[in-house]
Amino acid sequence: MQQLAAEEQHRRGVAFAELHRDTFVIPNPWDAGSARLLTQLGFPALATTSAGLAYSLGRGDGAIDRDETLANARTIVAATDLPVSADLEDCYASDADGIGETIRLAAEAGAVGGSIEDATGDPDEPIRPFETAVERVAAAVEAARALPFPFTLTARAENFLYGRQDLDDTIRRLQAFEEAGADVLFAPALPDLDAVRTVCAAVSRPVNHVTIGGPYSVAELRDCGVRRISLGSALARAALGEALSAAREIQESGTFTFTTRAVPYAEINALLSTKERT
């Protein structure tokens, strides 16, 4: 697969950084087709999804490796002219050198942004110690700043996603990640809009919110101070949910009413056969 030209990657990097001046939605495709569709619909940027990729490979979340993640990022970058940010989980590394390598490899894949999280993958100790988490973000920042284009680094505090309902510690981590140089801050699974508002008020860098909790609108999240709204695996799960519902209908009733909800052949074929945006 052809590597993204340096000038084009720089253009995408600048465009992505500038998007964070206002509130925008960044959807998460899981393959080239979904990336093309989302591009055609006019979204300003895309982000990969580790869970969505895992599901497309027939696995559960957390069961993909760095090579698979980077290959997916390259596929999505090649399918769009939009900026792409990569879900890099914990950067697939235990030390600063490995973290830096992951950031550099993500850039080589064409990504102009990426994330690092403080989760461990260990159910007994799901969140890394504070000092370790901050050091890891600093290593990612150092690697990102060494790139020849703006690479927007997102630092994630995972407490609430892993059942640690500690807003004070989450904010402490986000503030430290900001101090370490992270461009965007992210605490997935915050319990309500009050918590979202509190987080946004506690930091000065753009905050990302993922729509895995309450069904908040763009307007509500903007009012809380959120700058970026991602979808995580929601679109992938919506697509798989419709396929699952259709298959169950066939098995359980022997009917095919789901076909009336399917995107017409001509429409989907046209969307994926042209490079012009609708």
C-alpha cells in the first residue's frame, strides 16, 4: 500500500489540529468501506476503533496486536482524504522506547493523531500507577513532537471505563497528562453531563467525549465544553446489530422483512464507486 505523501500528511495534520478549535464529531470506521461512506457523508475527520477492528476480525475487544492495528490504520488512511487518528490502546508497549516506536509507526501508516491510555489490560490491576501513567504520556508526547508534521496526541484516563468511579483521580491524571504535553484529553465512560462539565472546566486542552454512555446531543456536549465527540465502536456495533437482527429473523420466523431496511443496492454502490463526496 502506497505511503501517504509528506505534503499531504502535513496538510491533514494541520487540518486535524485546527478542528479542535470548535466542537466536531469524529466517527470511527473499522474498514475501508465504512471509511469511504463516512467520508462521503461529509465528516471532517475519522478515527480508528480497536473494538470495531477486533469485531471485524471475529474477536473480542483487546485481542488485536500492533501490526493489525497499524495495517487497519493504513487501510483507512488510503480510503479517505480526511485526517485519521489511530486508536493505539496502550501503545502496545511497556517502556518509553516502545511507546515512541508505536507513535512513529502510526505516523508512517499515515495517521495524524493517536492515543495512549493508562489501562493495563490486567483485570486485577486495571489502571497504571499515576507516576507511571504520566511518564508514558510524556514518552508519547516526545515521539509525537519529533515528527515532521503536527501529530495530535490524545491521553486517556480510563478509571470509569474499568469501574473506578473516582472523578478526582481522573481529573488529577488528565491535568498531569496536559502538563506532560498531551494535545487532547479523554476520560471515557463519565457517568453524566455534570461529570463531563467538571472535567472540561478542570483542564485547558480540548476534551474528547465518546458516545458510549448517555444519549447526549452535540449541543449538550458543546455546552459542557467538549471539543471532540467520538463514537468508539458504536457504528460497528450498530452495523453488526442490524446483521444479527436480520439473521435472527430468518432463523426464527423464516421471513426477510429486514431487506426493506437495507440500503438500496444502487445507493450503496454509487457511494462506494465514486470519489466525489455527496
